[in-house]
Amino acid sequence: MSFHLALQEHQAYLMHLPTLQPAIEAAGQCLLQTFRQGHKLLLCGNGGSAADCQHIAAEFVVRYRKVRAALPAIALTTDTSILTAHPNDFSFDTVFERQVAALGQTGDCLLAISTSGNSPNIIAAVQQARRQHLHTIVLSGHEGGRLAGMAEHDIIIPGSVTARIQEMHILIAHWWCEQVEQGL
């Protein structure tokens, strides 16, 4: 694929975002309220989405655009001891669920990212978060997969190209970072 075609494909995905604006804005307000009320954000995802979780957590803990107080955001994708011990002793399908059980408290928020919407470990984490009365935000693609409708805030990027879906996810997350900084 030429760079020009990649840009065209990216632009086509961008065209879907205005229809998702109410859901994106509502999730942004949820994040702002989570931090305003002194709660934390937990993030989980696999592969490129795991990297996005780390990226987003860093934006909240360090800063996005403004120098400000650190915000409590934890990427559940970073502790190699947990990420290897839990699957060894139990199952990779519950690695994030276990961390939500240990770290999540009522009023916290889980941001779960799954491009396909079908990752068993992400589904289990969202279910655990709901049991513990955490706010839940899901970023997914395709048609949402099995995650569709599971979260309080469900943002599904229509389409099937993983790279383009992930580009939309990070664009949305960056906007959330900006909204939180402005709102605080």
C-alpha cells in the first residue's frame, strides 16, 4: 500500500468519529470525574493496545500539554512478574481480571482496549470491574465483538483494519487527556 492510500484509509476512519462524539465526550467526562473525585484509572490491552495503555497512563501521570499534578493511572500491562506468574499458575485469560480485583476500588475507572472486542482477558477484566463497581470504558473496533455493550462507555470504531482502529483509539485518548487537563 502506498503512503497516499494509507492516508486515504486513515481519513476514511476519521470520518466515523463525529458519529461517536457523544460517547467519546461522555467517556471523557467519566475520566475527569474519576480524577476529580480522587480515584484512579486502570488500563488494559494486548499487543499494540497494551502499548497504548502505557502511553495513555504516562500522559496522565506525567503530563499531556500542561505541567500539573500527577494523576493516578496504572497500565496493567507493565508488571512482567504478574504478566508471567499469573498465566503460569492460572490462565492468561484472567491476568487483567486478577489485577482489577487487587487494585480496583469503587469509583475507579477501567479503560479496556481491544481492537477486535473479543480478547478473553479484556472481557474478564471488564466483567470484574463491573462486579467491583468501577466505571468502565471500552475502546474497540470492528463491530465491538463480545465486548459490545459490556461497558458503561462503549466506543466502537467501525472498520476492520487494526492499524487504523488503533490510530483512532490514540487520537481519542489524546483528546481525553486534553479534556482532563482543561477540566482540572
